[in-house]
Amino acid sequence: MTTAQKPATNEAAEAAEVLRAALTEVGIVLPSLGVDGASPALNLINLGRIRADVALRLAEALRGGHA
């Protein structure tokens, strides 16, 4: 790893926080959002399980409606 590269877990953690902030701006909370610690080299983010109504609000927000 060169000094210009970030460790995978840091990159995933930063991405998870950016996503959390963006979701918060549209009133959506994903309680289980976080870094997937089981596969740190893959930079995976775990979105977790959510209720159906939250999934619908997330879909609406992605479409630009911010319902």
C-alpha cells in the first residue's frame, strides 16, 4: 500500500458516514448502516435491514422526491 492509498476500512467508513449524512438530510435513518467488518478488503458497506415504509421513502428520495 502506498501512502496515497487509504486502508479499505477507512474508505468504507468515510463512505458510510457520507451516506448517513445524505440520508439524514432527507429524513431517512438506516440504524444498521456501517462498514462490513467481515470483508474489509472489499470496502463493503452494510445497509442493514429496514422496514418496508423506509425502503419506499428511500426509493422516493433516490428518484428526487424526498418524500
